[in-house]
Amino acid sequence: MQVPAPFTYERAHDVDGAVGLLERHGPEARLIAGGHSLLPMMKLRLARPETLVDINDLHDLDYIRLDGGEIALGALTRHAGGLGSGLLAEHYPIFAEAERVIADPLVRNRGTVGGSLCQADPAEDLSAVFAALHGRAVIRSSSGSRSVDMREFHVGPYETAVGPGEMLVELRVPVRTRSGSAYEKVERRAGDWAVAAAGAFVQLDDGVVAGVGIGMSAVGARHFTCPPAEEILAGQEPTAERIAAAARTCAEHCEPTADQRGPVDYKRHLTGVLVRRALSRAVAAAQGGVA
Ligand SMILES: Cc1cc2nc3c(=O)[nH]c(=O)nc-3n(C[C@H](O)[C@H](O)[C@H](O)COP(=O)(O)OP(=O)(O)OC[C@H]3O[C@@H](n4cnc5c(N)ncnc54)[C@H](O)[C@@H]3O)c2cc1C
């Protein structure tokens, strides 16, 4: 049986308490939220935190609400909460489409949005969603809050902008009218990590693309996105030809690795197909007047 290395356990009761415990215990302390990523890594001794700071009592961080023209999600929102949110479904169907294909109900009931993003697995789905939506992350420490563009949140595989003594507390996404969004993922079997995945957001103004975001997962896309592909569509009519050109650009710019889920050429091709499908559906939804 695999067991973790010894560690000290602390339980935080509010955000100040959590960041205070992180500061007191130093860089070898780790927060634990749903535990679905951290505990398996500890059992395999891939992670050996000296202290675990449990944040499951921070119920104040479990919310999805409208706030000043933005949708705000608390870091402790469970995947199931994101999947069931009427507010997200109304404004950004991409969320439910991504959440529906993340793992299984057991993981979704316990795993958190914040834990997923902070784990920063290169095949994690919500990173692509937040990249497509141009979201922001709010990070707290004992010296206050700072806001980080989600396109700068991931600094590498399993590495984020959250530093020692800091905690991700909230994700924010602007509400936009006349927009559409969609998520496409290919997995080997239900509940598996992506072979490749793509999300898209499009906002139209008088038939022209006023806002666009493309997110990709599992294919080595820098910051889970591809700005040169977005530039093909920005300020233009979203014709089938431009969508196809943007999808081709994504396929060219991503850097997948060969593994048990498939060879590089297959993943590159799949990326192009999924980006094209996601963009086409996002455009159709925006044309249909989906807010
Ligand atoms: C069988 C299985 C299949 C899965 N399939 C998928 C999939 O298809 N797609 C997908 O995207 N994910 C998948 N996952 C991952 C799943 O989404 C996990 O819930 C998620 O990776 C971690 O969330 P958690 O709350 O359990 O985080 P934890 O395991 O508690 O923490 C993960 C990391 O984040 C840190 N952390 C947690 N919260 C914070 C915070 N607020 N601030 C700073 N650091 C924090 C922890 O210290 C730790 O380093 C799968 C997981 C399993 C077990």
C-alpha cells in the first residue's frame, strides 16, 4: 500500500488564517482543497509537503455570483457547483461543457476549481476555459490581494504564479453580451484526461468579431492559448475560411508530446479539428443572440 511521507496537519477557518499558516510553516507547507490531485501525489511520494493546511472549512470561498459586471467564482467552488450553475450556463456554456467531461461525479463533487488551476496539470481542462474567456485570478497573501491575468497564471507544467505564503481565492470573468462559447474534448474513455481539448469564446458586434478567445489543453499550447490564431478573427467577419485558418494556426503553434494517448501528428491534427468545431459553435451561438 502506498502511504504519504509524514506531515503535520493544520485546519484553517478563514483566508487570513490559511495564509497565516502558510507563512508560519514556510515553503514546505501546502494547501489541501479536494485532495484529488495532491493526495495521490503524496502517496506516490511525488509531493512531500511537511505541513498540510486544510481549507475545506472556508465555505465563504464556495460561490458563483455576479459582481460589478463580472462573474466571480470562489476558489473552493467544487466542479459540481460549476457544472450546475445557472449563472454560468446563461452566460458561458463553455463551463458546463468542460465540467461535464472532467473526471467522474466522485471527483467533481470534491475537486475544486482552485485546486485544479493550482495543480496546473498540462491536460487540465479549466485552464483552457479561463484562457479562452480572458479570466483573471485573485491571489491573497498576508500583505493583501493581487490580480493575475489567467494567461500569465501558469508559468509551466505544475507551476503557477501563486507564490509561497499565497493562496488563490477567486477567479473573475467579464460578462459580455452577444457572445457565444463552446468546449470540445476528445478522451480515450469517459472521465479520462484529454487527448486534446479546445475551448472558444466569441463576441460579435454588428457581425464582426469584437472579442475572441481560444483555449487549448493537453497539447503543449503556451499559456493554454494561441494569440496569433485569435488575431486572424479579431475585427473580422467570422467566416468559415477565417475559422479554418485560425484552427490551422493553433495546430501549427501547439507542441504536443507523444504518449499513450497518441503520436504528435495525430494530436496536432485533432487540435485543429477541435478548435474549428469550438469556434464554429461559439460563433453560431453569438449569432443566435446568446448573451
Ligand atoms: C481520476 C481523476 C480523473 C481526473 N480527470 C480530470 C480531467 O479529465 N480533467 C481535469 O481538468 N481534471 C481532472 N482531474 C483533476 C481534478 O479536476 C481534481 O479535482 C483537481 O486536479 C484538483 O482539485 P482539488 O481541489 O482536489 O485540489 P487538491 O488536490 O487539494 O490540490 C491540488 C494542488 O493545488 C493546491 N491548491 C489547492 N487549492 C489551492 C488554492 N486555493 N490556492 C493555492 N493552491 C491551492 C494544492 O496545494 C495542491 O498543490 C482528475 C482527477 C482524478 C482523481
